[in-house]
Amino acid sequence: MKAIWAAILCGFLWLPSFASADQADAHYRLAKTLRAEGRYDEALAEIDKAIAARPTSAEGHLTRGTILRRLERYDEALSAFDRAIQIDPKGAQAYGLAGAALLRLKRNKAALPYLKKATELAPEDPNNWLNLGVAYRKLGNTDAAIKAYQQGLTKTPNDPLLLNNLGVALRRARRYDESIEVLEKAARVSPGDADVTRNLAVAYRGAERYEEAIPVYLQAIERNDDNAGLIFDLAVCYEKLGKNEAAIKAYERYIRATKKSDPAAAARARATVERLKKK
């Protein structure tokens, strides 16, 4: 009889932990649903309840960090990601998200060890290499940024963002032909991408390949809303090739686009037009 009562009592003693686990799961699922719906404050309240019921869940803290990131509360998000790392030191996603949060906080040097660890644990995730390259670029280390993008592309050779960022980094290093080769591949992988088209046009101009630059600039102008700078570059390309009539038309278009927002730039372009008309 005593054994029976002991078994019953033991069952009652276990009930709170089962209930707590069920509650944690319910709050966690609801938090993810609310996050997906963009109801971030409500999602945060639910994930806090899930963590209160199961404080040692790395996934719970990770989810809390992603919600805080959506709310642009990056310091708090970083703390949540750090807690997830403490619980699960091999969780690549937490390192990657912590590094991304530090980039948002402009703590670029501090982001490096997190992002390096993320690439070590999940080398197949292009976002980790992308953010590592961005961190290096913001620190002024273009060579290291190029290396990071190249390493990422050995794992995912056709990732358009890695290709685009590598192309831009190569262009900034004045390695124009390499930049063009990479950006041409990015354009094939992601046809119609406005950023890739713009960057490819600028790379052609940097390489002084003006004939090739012009049709790409025309595409870029169509695809980019903020295109005044692209129109100016197009005019320069025409001028470099001695196509003065086309250059004048492009400069005049640039003047119309900037006369209110940047009257000084418009005035300089007008002086260029007058000079070209005298030729």
C-alpha cells in the first residue's frame, strides 16, 4: 500500500514540470506565429512567458533575440543571442545573429569573432560570410573582405549577394576586370537585379570600358529609383567617347533631376553642357 501511495505522490510531483513544458511549448509556438505576423510586441510577451517556463532553452533565447531585432532593440537582442550561446556554444545561428546585431550597433570590430565562429560552425550559410565581409569592409580592410566573400563562394558559388558584394569590393580595390567578371556572373544568376546592374555599370566605367558601360547604365537607370548619379555617369561615358550630342542630352536630363535637390550640381552640369555646345 505504501508503494502505491508513493507512486501516486511521485506522479503528482511530476505534474508541474509536464505542465510547465507544455506551457513553454505553447507560448513558444504562439510567439513564432505572432512574429511572422509582424506583431512583435505581442510576440515578445509570449516568448518571455516561454522562457520563464523553460529558462534553459537556447531556442527560446534565440527567438527572443530575433523579435528584439525586429523591434530594432539591438542591445537587448545581443544579450539574448549571448544567452543562447551560453546555453548552446555550438549554435551557429546565435553567433551569426549576434555578429549581425553588432554590425547594426556599429561595433564592427566586436562583430568579427562572432562572425568568424559562425562561418566555422556553419560554413554553408552565405549570410555568415556576407556579414563577415561587411564587417571587414566597414573596418577598412578591403582585402580581408574580398577573402571572406571568396571563401563563402566556395561553399555557395552562385549566391547573388556574395557575388555582388565581392564585385563591389574588387572594384574598390581597383581590380576592375575581376570585378566585372564577378558582377557579370551575378547578373546571370540574378537577372534584373537593380543593385547588380548599377554596380556592373560603375565597374565598366572604372575600367574605362565606356562602350560596354553605356547599355548597362541605361538598364540601371530604368531599374533604380534614385538614378540621378547614374544619369551623370552615363553622360560622362558619352563625353569620353566624343558622343557630345548624347552627352548633352544626358547632362540635361541630370539637370532636370537635380535642379531642386542639388542646384549647385545642376549648375556645374549646365556649365558642362555649354562647353560641349561650343565644340
